[in-house]
Amino acid sequence: MRHASLDIIHAEHQALAAMLRSLQMLLAQSRRDGKTPDFEVLRAMLFYIDEFPERLHHPKESELLFPAILARCPDLAHVIAKLDQDHARGERAVRDLEHALLAFEMMGDSRRVAFERAAETYVRQYLEHMAVEETEILPAARKHFGVDDWAVLDAAFEANADPLTGHLAQPDYQPLFQRILAHAPAPIGLGEAKDA
Ligand SMILES: [Fe+2]
Ligand SMILES: [Fe+2]
């Protein structure tokens, strides 16, 4: 059975994973070509990753989904504590990465390796974080939530997506997403995927 709350989380994970993998590909491509990467696209990608999960995705998980899971599955407390910790550190981590990118852009090749390593670590940890949610949290919800749990959670998620609640809604990010799409390599973008 489908549930709006899980569908929303899952769709956002897919969009974020595509963006993270595209960032990796963009860096690999520029390294292979011996050129500096397209800094404008990289900046747009990091800005998107910075804003979208922090303002829209993580709050839904930490404020709505995780407490409901914890109430039904106390044995997942340690997993949820780690995921919440990742959320709390997420903003700092992406700001550090944005600074490392700026250093690369301003200072040139001497800062390239530092940025590339930081980007690799960031992408790996973020993908791992989402994998834990997909393999431990979402299946636990499917297994343990009752009809009443779903009614509350789905209603909260649908309300949360409403711009009138004060949360930024996904449509606000569409122009930025489209701009990235136009320049980024596949699988996310329409740009040329040289290593496809
Ligand atoms: Fe998360
Ligand atoms: Fe997530």
C-alpha cells in the first residue's frame, strides 16, 4: 500500500541522490579532461543541497517521521539518534564544502584536491545516511504503523508541503533545479555525459 509520507521521503531521496551523483560525475569529468570544473553549476548544486534538505527534507524526518518510529520501535533509538545527529551537523557540513569550493575557485589548483576529497566524503556520507533511512526506517514504518499512524503522518506531510505553513515548498526550488538540469551532466542533467 502507498503512503503519501513515504512517497514524499522516497522521491526527495531520489532527487538528492541524483544531484549528489551528478556532482561526483562533474568533478570526475573535469579531472579527466584536465580542466577546471564549471564553478557556476557546482555552486548551484551545493546551494540546492544546502537549502533543500535543510529546510524541507530533514525537518519532515526529524520532526514528523522519527518520533512516530521511535514510539513504535524503541529498538531503533540508536539508529534514529545517529540520523538526527547527521541532520544537526548537515548544515555545517555543506557550508564547509561550499567554502572549500570557493577556495578552489579563488585560489586555483592548490585547493583542488582538498575540495575533491571533501566532496567525496560528503557525497559518500550523505548517500549512506539515505541508505540507512531507506533500509531501516522506512521498512519499520511499513511494518509497524497502523491505519491511525498513517492518517496522522500523511496529513502532517501533506500540510508540511503547503507553502502557507511557512515551510518552503518544492516549487520554489524548481527554477534553480531547472538551471542545474540545463548544465549538469546525466543522470540528472541535460548536459553532455562524457563518461556515459
Ligand atoms: Fe535524513
Ligand atoms: Fe532522508
